[in-house]
Amino acid sequence: MKKLSLFFVFLLMLSLTSCFASEEPLALYGFWGGLWHGVIIIVSLVAKLVAIVAHAINPEYGNWDINLFSYQNEGLVYWVGFILGIFLNLGLLSKLRQVRRNQ
């Protein structure tokens, strides 16, 4: 049962990664965009590393437009949301670790 729920969480995160930070010219990210990019930073990092490895193996692959943060943002407002998202992500991971220890 735990493996099935973990699979569904992974599938949900994978489906939500369409909101990776990119260099789209019309997008200007604010607080909520920064918060979201901070929450999915681990998934973004893994996807970026997979893209780098895929590009190293075959230069035709791995040209994905994945950034860890958005270059086109509203400044301090974006970065406050980004840092809060990272802290939220780390808090959830530490809470998950506590739940595992108590079982």
C-alpha cells in the first residue's frame, strides 16, 4: 500500500512539473511563482540532472528548457516566495522523516 501511495505522489509531482521555471519571454513570475518554484526545487534539480546526462550521452536529447529558478521575475517578491517554498519543502521532508521514525 505504501508503494502504491508513493507511486501516486510521484505521478502527481511529475504531472505538476509542467510548471518548471523556463525562459518564456511573456512570463513574469511573482510571489506565487517563486513559491511554486521553491516547492518543486528537488524535482526540478533531478530533471535538470537527467537532461544534462541525456545531453552528454546523445547531443540530440536533453535540450529541455528546465531552470531551477526563473530569470524573469519581479525581484524581491519572487525571491521571498522562492525561499519560503524551499523552507516549506524542507519542512515537509523533515516531517515525513519524523513520521517514519515514529512507525
